[in-house]
Amino acid sequence: NAEMVNDTILELENWRAAGAAIQVAGGTAILQAITISLTVRAGISIPTLVDRVQAAIVAGVNRGQQGETLYRSLIQSLGRAVDPDTIMELEVINPPANVVPAANQAIRTSTGLVTVA
């Protein structure tokens, strides 16, 4: 909010080098639900794998910057990277297309918003 932006600007004045310009912009978090489908090799502990895939997707998505597009291919890559030898296929069901936020929005998610169909 505007108060937090102003407080940040005031505090940065105590830390910035003389003559250095600073710019602070506030943003809005956009919560994104993500649904994936997994195909894995036989004999794998599914609950453990799902937890690890969810955590990897959340961590990767939440590293995104303001105005940065959330690509379906990124979600897929994040999930498959958990165990590429075990995960045979990972399909992104939701979002149905890449998500393009406004310049002042950052896409965020949580383990409660990442589900496996």
C-alpha cells in the first residue's frame, strides 16, 4: 500500500549512497490456482512425490517479479525437475493459458492452491 511504499522510501534514505537515485514501487499479489496431472512410474510413493512437486512449483512461481508472465511451461519444468526419472508426464490443466499480470502485479501461489488432478 502507499504507506508501506513511503515508509520504505524514507528508510532507504538512511542506507543509500550519496547521489544514488532510488525508486520504490508498490505491487499487488495475484493468487493463482494451479492444477496439474502427473503420470509416474509404478512403485513410487505418490503422496511424497506430490508434496515435493507442490513445493517446487510454489517456490518457483513465487520467485517471479512484478509484471512477469507465468508460463505454463515454467510450471511444467518446475514440477518435472523434482524427479525427472520418476515423473513420466506432467500436464498443466490450470491455468489454461499463460498468465500475464499488469505491470504492478506479482503472481503468487501456495501449496493449498497447487492441486493434482
